[in-house]
Amino acid sequence: MKKTRKIALLLISVLILNIYLVGCSNGSSTPSNEQKVDPKEVIEINYGHGFMPETPHHKAAIKFKEEVEAATNGRVKVNLFPAGQLGSAREMFEGLQMGTQEIALVPTARISGFAPELQLFDLPFLFPTREIAYDLMDGEIGTELLNILDKQKIKGVAFYEDGFKHFTANKETRTLDDFKGVKFRTMESPIIMAQFKSLGANPVPIDFGELYNSLQLGVVEGQENPLVTIENMKFYEVQKYLMLSEHAYLGHVLIFGSDWFNKLPEDIQEILYTKGREIAKWQRQAVQDEEVKYLETIKASGTSIVELTEAEREALKEATLSVHQEYVKLFGDEILNKVYSEIEKLSK
């Protein structure tokens, strides 16, 4: 009997303790009507790109992460993977297609195998100014180019940038005679290879990861890239001259995996898409701001800076105009004629 009474008292004590704890919980400082995110419902996103953490590209990715997570009240968590941690541009593109990755920022030139029409950006001396390039990219023509990615199960969101490309070499290259026979590294792109051939140079396809050593060992004598890449990859250490040619534009494109994106709630889709496009404009300005610092670093290294005269630039433009017809041969003249027409309109 005593044993039964002890058990009963023990059960009553446990019950009283539970009631007390519940009461304390309800009386805590956390408002009872506060919406808490269920961890099981958090949407995790893997966002990869190929640039180092100090670049405007990664700073834009951080901004995207912060603004998306704030706008979704924690319903979305963005995991960032810079410096090619998720693979090459091609591997990240395929990752989006397979669903092993959700977002990527990749160079248009590096995914030309999937969307060859994006080689439009590689055409020499196409865009007279950055502002005109931006108007085209953010307008109807840009949308048309982004929609080409649909057939690859990729949603094109917005165009980011590396900026205008410049030549570097171990000799001063101002005129067509200067370019003759010089071995320039190039990507395996028919448009870019045609550009160097039109200048009288010898294009040599070399993987980007091997470029620094190839310049150092003299396998090639020159290369082309925007200032952000020349500075970031320290190509100026193994090149004597930088020609500020602004001869072509290197764009990046922010892309989502379509299958994954289409399954998201509509409000989340809207936030991701809108933030991606808004931050593109911020990133482009950040690249321009940083270019001043990049040029100072390159000058300080002892690399000679060559500024082309208007006549010299016009001569190079004239020599490479035939490359535009290579694009027409591959894709017809519809897109390019639209671009010409829009550039003429915007230039007035």
C-alpha cells in the first residue's frame, strides 16, 4: 500500500512539474504569435562561380545571399561557392541541368557550346560604350538571348560582366603589323579565333588554368582579358605590355536550373529573379569602380600601359569587321541586325 502511495505521489509531482514548465514557456519573452521558420521547410540553394572572394563577382553573390535571405524571412538559405569550388563553368552548367546545383554565374564565352548565340558578346568592337551594352542586355535583345537557354533546361536571369577586354603581350601591339605572327592564347571559340586571324596573329587554344604558365614559359606571347582577370590572375607578372584596346566585351550570365526553379513557390521565384536582375546592375558598377585599382596595380608592377589613338583603334576595328560575318554564317543575320539597329538608335 505504501509503495502504491509513493508511486502515486511521484506521478503527481511529475505532472505538477510539467504544468509549471509549460506555464513558464508561455510566459517567456518570445511573442506567442511570432512565425518561426520550420527548418524542414528552409530552401537551401547552392550558388557557384569561378572568381576569387575579393572580386566584384563574389561581392555580388554575397549581396544576393543577404538580400534574398532577408526578403524571404529566412525561408531561403544561400550557400556560396566561389573560385570554382563547384567545378568549371561547363560543370556548373551541367550541375544546374542535373539538379546538383541551383544557381551559377558563368562567362557567356565559356558556355557557348550550350548556347552558341551568346558568342555575340565576343564580336570585336561591337559595343561602342558600356552604357549601350547595358541597354541592350537589359532590354528586348537581352531577353531574347537569355531565352535561348530555355531549351537547355536553364533559366537565364541577367547579364553581369567582367568588362571590356584588353590585349597583353610581350611586345607593343598597336598596328596590324605589330600583331603579325604573334602567338595569342585563345579559347576554342570560332569567333575569337577568327578575330586573331583577322589581325594577322596566330591563335593558340589553351585552357584558362594553364594560361599563366604558358605565358611564363613563352608557349604563347599574349592574351586578351578584362582588367579584373588580368589583375586577379596576375598575368601582368608575365607580360610586358598592356594595350587598353576595349576591343570586345566579356559578359557573365546569372542562371538558375529550370526544373528546380519552376517547382518553387511563386513568391520565392519572384524574389530570386528580381534580386538577380537588380544586383546585376550593382555588380557592373562595382567592376567599373574596381578597374581603377586594377590598373594602378598593373602599372605599379612595371608593365607598360599602351593607350591606342582613335586612328589605331579604328584600324583594328576595320580589320576585324569580317569576324561579324562569321557570326552571321553560324546563326543568320536576324539577331545581329537587331543589335546594329539598336546600337544606331542608342548612339544618337
